[in-house]
Amino acid sequence: MRSPFCRDNNLSIERKKELEAFCRPLKLKFHNFELLELAFHHRSYSNENTQNHYCNNERLEFLGDSVLGMATAAFLYQDMRENPEGDLAKIKAVVVSENTLAPIGRRIGIDTMLVLGRGEEMSGGRKKKAILADCMEAVIGAYYLDSGYKAAESYVLSFIIPEIRKVQQNKGEKDYKTMLQEFYQKKYKKCPVYELIRKTGPDHDRTFHVVVHLGDSFFGPAEGKSKKAAEQNAAEIAWTEIRKNHS
């Protein structure tokens, strides 16, 4: 399936070999490598190349996010038959998060495959968690379009199940927002309030600064390359302080 958004998406022989090498250890069997190539195109590249203005991975990321969520939720539903919905939701929130997906992306070599604009490249875009996690989702979306849901689900579960097991054994990345909200709601019958106080940096390298309000107290500010990441970091500050005071 040729992307209707790319005016020039012919692959060089060298690039196709790189894509094949990327797929081999992951056991991905793409029929259309142009879809996979599109998954690696960050918007910073299309923004700097006006003839390919819409040739980026954002639509694939949107699709892949849903496939990732569905595959993860379905596995948890079958795997944790005795647990309430809240337990499943907490684990799902952790394993599909930027903090979980980005290290997986680095491990499988997504950072070396990215196609970035010059500005993003110069600002260290290959190491940014948000870009790596988004690209992970874009690859899932591309594989779903190329090979169908079952193939995409199998790929998702190959890396999501080990992360689920870590969380089940209390070894995974902690979802501080969930823990903070559960504690605060139980004790005070209120929800934490997150406030974005400022954004810094150029459009291609934004940093978000967030504080979290617990009644009359606030914690932060905390930084993150996305608003969600900044909120998670602010929640971690608040949670650490609360645990210290209640220990």
C-alpha cells in the first residue's frame, strides 16, 4: 500500500537493506517496506521538506497506539481473570507509557533508523523518549496495515508481556500519577490538580514545566519532553515527599 501522503517514497537499495536488517531479529515480515519507512519519518523531517509536508509517521502513530492498547488490554483481561478493572488499568498505563516504550525502542535500534529534520537531529532527537515511543507506535501501526491485526498483536505481545511481568512482580516503571491519585482520593476525597506553568524551547524541542497541587500544597515544578511526562515527574516528587512524611 503506497502512502497517499508522500510524493516521493521510493526506497534505495541500501535503505531497504537497513529496513530488512531491522526486521530480521524482531521477526517482522513486511510486504511493503515503504510503510515501515514512513513509520521512521518524524514530523521534523517533513516540516523541513515542504514537498513531503505530510510524509511523517503521525497517522501511523495514531493507529499503532490503538493497536498497542487493544493487544495489551486483551492480554491482561485473559491473564488476570481474578483481578478487578482497576488493577488491569494500572498495569496497562505503565506498560504502554513513554517510559516503557522508549527503552524498548532504543534496544531494538529505532534510534538509528529515525529520519529526522536537521534541527531535531542537532538537538539530540534520537535520544528523546517521546520520539522513540511515538515511533514504536508508528511501527505497530505500519505492521497492522501491512500484515493485519494478528501479526501486529503478536509483535506487540513479544515485548509487552515481559514488561507486564515486571510490573506484576513490582519491578516495573512505577505509575506515580496513579499511586498519588489513589492515595489522595482515599485520604482526602479529592484529586490532584496538575498545572502547566510554562513551556520552554523551540517547537521541535519543547520542554514542559508542571506543578501538582494537593489542596493548599504544591510540588514541583518538574520537567518533561511531553506534558504527560512532566506530570508523571511532578507526581513522583509529590509521592516521594508524601511517603517520607508518612513513613
